[in-house]
Amino acid sequence: MSSIKKKIVSGVLWETIGRFSALGIQFAVTILIARILTPEEFGVIGLLTVFIALGQIFLDSGFSQALIQKKEATKIDLSSVYFLNMVMGMLLYGVFYFTSPYIADFYNLPELKYYARVLFLIIPINSFGLVQNVIIQKELAFKKTAAANMLSAIVSGIVGVTMAYTGYGVWALIGQQISLHGTKTILYILQRRWIPIFKISVKSVKDMFAFSMSLMGHSIVNVVMKNMYVLVIGKYFPVAQVGHYTQANKFQEISAATLAQVIMKVTFPALVQRKDEPLLLKAAYTKIFAVTIFLIAPLMFFLMIIGEPLFRLLLTEKWLPAVPYFQILCVYGMVLPILQISYNLYKLFKKGRLLLLIDSLRHLLVIISIFLTIKLGIEKMLVGLVVCILLMTMLNLYKSGELIAISLIEQLKSFMPYYLSAGVIAVLVYYIPNFKSDLLTIVLKVVVFIICYFFLSKKMKFQGYLEFQTIVKSLITRKSKISV
């Protein structure tokens, strides 16, 4: 194996370890803090997340990706972006600092401006470590980013939980976020002891400008749409319901969205290898779909039926109003991966304009659904979101299927049995009597669900089951060979 290939394989491994370890630590910390704080306190921070995300996009302005894409980034290139980021970080903080009262007025929460002015410090803090992180990525030293992600998650977790237990309320969440980004920035600087030259090249910045601006525009739209429901709920509903929604969405995302991201990264190279062989490409695409839905459909159906005992066990009774939101979002979560995997075909055949058109139409439908359902309550708004994703998935499967000569009906026939079987088993398991212990209830239902689902999949000879079995066997065989 060549040295560059070894670096890539090692990089993917460490990136995966770092991302999932940090995600797991942060999720556990969130649970601990949520057991102490109230939904209102979580809702306050939820209202500010969209501004932090937008600030981060303007801070980076796509220049980080431009540097990564650049084959030979010179010291003047790196230094120019470094000082540009620092200046932009300070300017953005100044803008957010002085607009904090208006943000507070928008949500009708006067105290929000004090929380915002401290939390927005994340933006200038991040500006000091962006270029170092770029250098680490260009060197494929993902072990360093994995270490930074895990250590910063641990440090911030200790800070957040300690402050929550000692009665700091909302400030505990702010302390957690500041320490998370601060620790990560410090670690990037220590890991890559890079010293900039005190010079900014206008030519260097100009060369990267077109690439960075196109990325920034796309990112801004995605961030606004991702946080659209937080903005709307925060404006028209009590702040506690923002907390309920953000927690429900976090629980859903950590299961479906995380799995979908991994599948997207892993499957695209597999499809690229089959691009010039239509029959093999179609077979590979069908297998990827089969395995994905085989795993995601039962996971999301199971989470729906154990929503109440799960939230009560992990977050306590005060978070039970979030359960209906969570259950509706689980339906969204089980459909979204279909849409995302089919997006790979547009990228494969370089149909960027078609992908942009379909994604824009999806955003437009979501905005229309919000306007139509906003007066009916949050649950109806989320049902509208599910309807939008279902409609767009059907359209997307039809258009993307044309690229590899596979019809919409063929695709529906290939994965609908997984949804039907998982749905039927979920209904049966739901009616199993609950114990007084939520933990025992969840354990019993997960065991029964898994046994029934795998038994039915084996009897029906589902392709997803057979492919999953092959993958597991190959992993076991590989592990045994390594140990020998």
C-alpha cells in the first residue's frame, strides 16, 4: 500500500473515531445537563445557535475549503487567510454585540442580550485556529483533529456539568460551548506550531474569492433552512417549546442523520468505481439502498415506539412534551437518508444544477408548509415538514433514477418491504405491556424487536439482510486474520 493511501485510510479511521467519540461524549453531557436544567434554559441557547452558525460561515467565508482545494498553499496564502479571519472574527463579534438587543427584542426576551454577548465570543475564538486546522487537514493528520475533538468534548463536558450542578443555569450551557471551542482552538495551535508572516496578499485573497463566495452562499441557505424551525418556534411559541424541539431534533439527528452521513461518505467512492459499468452501477446502488433502509427503517420505528420511556429515563419527566416532536421527526429521519443517498448520483454524473434545483425546491416547499401550518401548532408544522420530505423524495428518486435507468416503481418495490415489515413489528412491540422500570421496558422491547425483525428478514430473504450478513461476516473474518 502506498504511503498516501495509508494516510487516507488512517485519516478516515481517525476522523470517524474522533467524530463519533466526541459526538458520544457531547450527547452524554447533554443528557446529564438536561436532567438538571429546564427546557426554557435549553431553549434560550437554542435561539442563538442560528446566529453562531451564520457567524461561523461568514468568518470562514469558504476560504478554508479554498485553501484545502489549493494544491500548493503558500505561506502568504495561509497568512493572508489567517489575518483576514482574525479581522473578520472581531468585526463579526462587534456586529453581533451591538445587534444583541435587537435579537432579544425579536424574541421578546430582554435577558437574551447578555447571554448572546458572551456566547458570541465563540466566533473570534474560532478565528485563531481555523488556518492551523486547515494545515492539519492538508497533511492528512486526522489523528490530531480526532484528539482535539475528543479532548475538547471532555473538557467542555466537565465545565458544563459542573456549572449546571452548582446552579449556573443558562450560563452552564454557555460555559460548555465557550470551553468546547476554546479548548479546540488551543489544541489546534499547539498541535501545529505554525507562525504566520505579517503580510496580507490581496492577489492571494482575490484568487480564492470566487470559490469561497459560492461556497458561502450555499452554506448560508443551508444553515438558515436547518434552523428555520428554531427561528419560527422561538418567535411565535414559548421558549420552553424551543428547548423541547431542539432536544427532540438532537435525539433524532444523532441516530438517523449521523448514520446517513457515514453512508454518504462511504458509498460515493463505491459508486465512482462503477460509473462506467451501467449494470454494475445499478446493482451497487440497489445494494447500498437495501442495506441503508434495512438498518434505518427499524431503528427509527423502534425509537418512535419507545420515545416516552426513553425520554423519561434519560431526561426525566419534564422533557416528555418533546416526545411527540421526536416521534414525528423520526419519520423525517427515516426518509431523509433516501434523499441524501440518491444525491450521490447527481454528484457522480456531475448534475450540479439539477441537484441545486431540487434542493432549492425542497427549501421552498418547507417555507410554504411553515406558512400554512404555523397557526396549527408545532406538531402540525413538523407533519408539514414530513410531507415535504416525502414529496421531494418521490421526485428525487424519479429524476436520479433516470441517470441509471431505474424507475421510481422499481425503487419503491426495492425498499418499501423494509418499512412495512419494521412498521408492523413496531406496532406489535408497542402493545407489549410496560414495566414500572423504563430501562427494563426498553431492553425487553429492543430484544423482541430485533429478534422479530431479523427472523422476518431472513424468512423473506431481504436483500438488505443478506448484504448486511455478508458485511458482518467479512469484518469478522478480517478481524480473525489480523489477530492471527
